[in-house]
Amino acid sequence: MVSGFRLQIFALALGGCLAEDSLCSLDSTCADEVTLLQGMLSRVGQHQPMSAEEEAEVLKEMQEAEEGIEDMSLVALSEAESQPASPGSWVFPANWNIQASSSWDSNYGAANVVAQGGRPWHSGRRNAFPEDLTFDAGEVITLDGFRTAQPPSGWRGSAMRAFTFLKSNDGATFTEVLQGEGRNLAAGETQDIEFPAVSARYWRLNMRSNHGYHRLLTVQYIKFRLAAAAGCEGIYEAEDATIEGAVEHSNTRSAGHQGFTGRSFVDYVNSHGDFVEWTVSSCRRGSATASFRYALAGGNRPLQVLVNGQEVDEALSFPACGGGDWKTWCDVSVPVALSSGQNTIKLVARGQSGANMDSLAIAMDPGATEYVGCFVDDRARDLGQRVGANNNIATNTFDGCRTACGNHRYMSLQYGGECFCADSYGNGDQYVQVDDSECNRVSEPCSSNSHNCGGSWRQAIYEINAAPVSLCSCQVTNYLGHLPPMDTQGPPETVTTVDEWLPVRGGISSLDVAGNCIVRVATGAAGAGEQAHRYPQGGHAYPMPTGNDNIQSMRLECV
Ligand SMILES: [Ca+2]
Ligand SMILES: [Ca+2]
């Protein structure tokens, strides 16, 4: 018979906060949910010292784990990982100053999180939550994510659960970057936490709960993902670029050549092969406008334009600036597609000498970085109701629509400036992606102020806010202990694993499900013979629709 144990499933502490329509992001707070969470945490054992038995168990586990580590020294960072990293890459916080609010002992200190081998960082013996890991990068850097890993064996349930990631410029006052819930990582597993790019020198990971392991935390390593910084918009002098054939004008005091910027300008000499090549770093990927400032007294002196070695214009026209002299300066522009990181832009003489070249200016097209693509729309409206028509000056540009869309994850411009906001797109088979050219309707002021303004039943979709951190984790508390990790009777035990079939010993008599969690059950092991019935939010008393004794496995899913 079914024993009378209670099974309570209560939610995802931040469930409401992370629901689809209410992003818990940089711009919104989740005060109610945090209060709820704090209340829950206080009930599940905050500030309780470890018992002697628990400590003995932890020590035993450490001993067992260490037997599996052949080389007890930390594995040195590979050469590649100690090289300067480019945006988008995951890096260890090598050479950073790292502090932990507590550590088990010096063998399990905070410094262990810079390497992939050896012992993990392990929080202290008598400290309850919260725990902090604080990082000083030594300089201001831009991040858009971090990755944590669990030790390769043991310490199940010691991964962080409720956390807040913070930043600081002075190391004293920290402000929130994001908060969320970490998954219950299996041994050796990693998780990536992503957020909109943000810059700071000091970073802190504040961890307020774990997934059930003796109120202690372990982290095998942490990596951080460097984001492209502010981008590469700006002015780059020709005289600072790589020059071949052409020369930097030396007589900078000559009356006939005044008005240049920077130190001087570049004088093309030969009719073939002379070039100026700018190398620009830290670019964000996307479409941009490259403008060249030059002086030319008369005629026209076209130059070949190469971006990252690819020809984008065989002979870009550089007409005379109109003053009939060499001190009147003007600009020509060419659209360019920039890659993330470093790019080269090159002007080559192909048959005749070039004008006097002063500088290059790079400006990203508004929305270029955020652009997703061009998609079909119809009267049912993939992104919901229109927010503004294309003659609405408040919303008919990228910046205007973005402001109107607030915390929504996506926005679109359609038909030259109609604005839509939503948290998803492609909500129907008909909303397929099409070529960007179908979206490029020219309509002002949209076109001059936006990367792409959409077309007729074609929408240019932009991702304007980061995805909510997907950290749904249902919590199962079994008061008599028929669920893993304890499948014998004992004190209340918590299970938080989601999306995985868990064994149930002795069946289920009743369920309480709260929050964004559903429960499936099966009559066999590992989901075999799954019952059609799912148990959504709410109480489910004996007898269960699917029977009781016959339930051998269950699976928690976030909805
Ligand atoms: Ca010349
Ligand atoms: Ca110059």
C-alpha cells in the first residue's frame, strides 16, 4: 500500500518574475518575488550550522572525490587561454584577484575557480548562505555572460540555486546585473548565464541557496564571456593607418592644405597600387556606414574599396570638393558589413592616384547590431497589434520603436516604419524568413535612421532585449523520503531536477504543485508507460487519477 507521505511541489521562486511577459531584467525589479524567495529560503534552512554528521559526510565525499584526481595541482591554463581574448570568447579570470566569502579550507579556496582541473572551490564549514565570489578584473571590461561548472564527480546538489550577479566600479558599491536561479547541475555539467553586455571592473556572484547539498556550495570553475565593447564607431585618421605608396603629407603648415584633422593627411602618389588601410578593433557585427574625408581640387579620383579583403566597390567615386583648392574637405560614404572584432577597410589606387585622404569615420546603422532578419507577416500579425503606423514620428524609426517596446524582447519595423513589439516571433508556420532585400522599403525618416525598415507584409525583426534567463527549477519536497537522492525514509529531502525522469519508490499518494511546474508520472522506470495525466499547479489529493502504487517514475517540467 501507499504510505502516507506527503509530496509537495512548490515553485520556482522567481517563477512569476521570469514569466514570458515580465522580463526580470536589468530594467525591472522583482521585489515581490525576491521577498517570497527570501521567505522560502529562510524556511529551508538558512543560517543553520552543519551537524557533525553532515560534516563527516562532506569530508568523506571530499576524500572520495580526491581519490579520483590524479594530479592534485591545479591544471595550468593552456597557452591559448592565457592569450588576450577577443569578444565573444569565454575566458578564465586568470590574473584577476578573486575573493570568496568563505572556503572549506585553503585547498578549496576561491583561486581554484580559475582552472579546470584539481579541486573546486567549496564554501566554508560553518557558514550558511549567502556566499559571495568577488572578482577584480584589474581594469574595466565588458561582459555578457558567465559559465559555472560543477566538479567532475560528487557533491550532487551543491550547485548554486538562487543567485544575483552584481557589478561595481569601486569595489565597494555593487549594483545588480541580473538575478535568477541556477540549474541543479550534474557532476561535470556547466551552465551559461547570459545578460545584456555591461562594463565594470569588479564583479560579484552572490549565491543564496543550493539544490539540497548540506547548505554548502561548490564551483569547479567560472569562465566569463567578454562582449564586444562599445563597438568601433568613431574617427580613424588616415595618417595613422597602414600606408603603401602613398605618403603622409609632411609640410603640414602649407597654407594650401589646411583644415585636416589629426596630425596630417595622406597624399596618394602613384596611379597603381597605392593604398591606405585602416584596421579597426572591437567592432560589433552589423551594417555600418564608412565615410571618408578628403580634399580634391578638381576632377574625380575613384578608389577601390576593400573590407576585410573583399571588394565592396570597384571604383568608389571621389568627386572634387567644390572649392577648386586643396583645403576644402568633403566626404563620401559607402555601406559596409562589419564583423565582430577586428576589421580592415582599404582604399586602393587602381589606374589613377587618389585624393588627399584625411580620415575614416565609422557609424553603425541604428539597429544593425540588433537585427535578426526579414520575415513574412500577414493580417493575423505575428508580433501582435501594431504599436504605431509608419507616419507616427514617435515610433517609425529604430530608436523610436525600441523605446515604445520597452522590455519586450523583440520589435519589428514593417512597411517603412510600422512598429510592433513582442516577446516572440515565428508564431506560425507562415511566418518564414525571407531575403533581406524584401524588407528594404525606402521610407523617411525610417530609412536614414534604421538598419532596415521592413516591406509590404515583410517585417524587419530586431532583438532589443536579452532572453530571460531560463532557470525554471521546480522543487519537490518529500517529507518521508521516497524520491532521490534519498530513497529510504528519513527527514525531508528536496529534489529540484527538471526535465529528467526520476525514480519513485513506493508510489505517490498526493501532490501539491505550485508555480510554473507540471508533473508527469509513469508506471515504469525512466518514463516507461507514461500516464497521459499531467498534474498542473494546485493540489492533487488521494486517490490520484493515474493510480498511486503503480507510479514508478516522475518528471518535473517547467511551463
Ligand atoms: Ca597626390
Ligand atoms: Ca588626418
